[in-house]
Amino acid sequence: IEFEGGSNGFYTTIASSSYSGTLYAKSCTFKYSGARGTSINGQWLVVSQSCIAAHNFSDGFNYHSIFGSTGQKVLEIDCIGRWNGRNADGTNNGSTVHDASTIVVRVGGDYHHNEDRNIHDIGGSYSWNLGCTARDSRTAGYCNFAAGLAGDPSSTHMWLDNCTSSGSTYDLEAAVGLGVIATSGLTVTASNVAGGTITTYTP
């Protein structure tokens, strides 16, 4: 299915923490929206495979749990988030997960030429990125992989396993205080912004 235009390419919200949902998407595209490529809110299990979010006004893939402790579980397999962010506010990403208790696993994706950070997870979320490529942010001063956000009191953790970072001002950014990025087999070309913790791990 190809989703093009609209306020969001694909939008869904669960209205109450009493409910949950499951979403599977394969070989779908989410393009040219007035906001996000995907805007998925509430307690969801989301599995996306070989999907593309591109040329949206703000984020490509966007997830919010909105109910605090009832977070989402997200799996992106071989997805592409590219050329997102046309509103020049400096907060537009290829893929971004928000809120506590949300877990995302990205496998083999390519996230590039987004306006801001190519992959940016915040709000106390957890992400494990395996064999992903993040590259070529369009705005100078930004990075490819980021965990946490300045002023966010939540501890956000990101693991990078055999990922590749290139073409942006910075490779990694761990937010001041509670951002944590752990890497294994990471290929980099630039430097890091380490207000939080950037370390290595053995898988």
C-alpha cells in the first residue's frame, strides 16, 4: 500500500490504556505528508518490513506510547527513512521513538538525508539497532544516532550493533545526563557529542 500526502501518511491512536493493538506493514511507502510519514500512538506492537518513509514534512517513522508505563514494542526490518523534514525546525528524524517503556529493534535499515538526526530515540525508551546505516544529515551540526534530549529527565538507552555512521557532522550524540549509547562493531567517520554516556559493549 502506498500512502501519499495527507496530514500524516499513516495515523493511528489508541484512546485508552485499557486497549492495545497490533500493526503489520510490509513493503509500504509513506510519503509527502504534511506532518509525519507514520504517526503511531498508544500501546501497539508494530512490525514494519521493507517500508519507506520519505519526503514528509517532519519525521519519517514516529512512535508515541502516550500512556506512560504502557509502552510500545516496535520492530523495523530493512526499512528506509530518507529526506524527511521540510519545516526547518531542526527536530525532524528518519525514525524516532518516544516515551518510557517503549522498545524498538531496528534491523538492517538505512536512514539518510533527514533534516535533523537520522535516528533519534528519547523519553526513557530503549532501542537496539543491528546492522543499520545512518548517514548524511542535511543540517550542519547534527548527528546520525542520538539517545535522549537536552532537558529530558528520562534515561534513554541505545545499543548499536555493527551499524554504520557517515556523512554527518557527528556520528553519535548522548544527551546530557541520562542519554546512554553503547556500541559494538560500529563503523564511524566523524566524532561524537557526549554530554551523556558513550561506551562500548560485547554482545
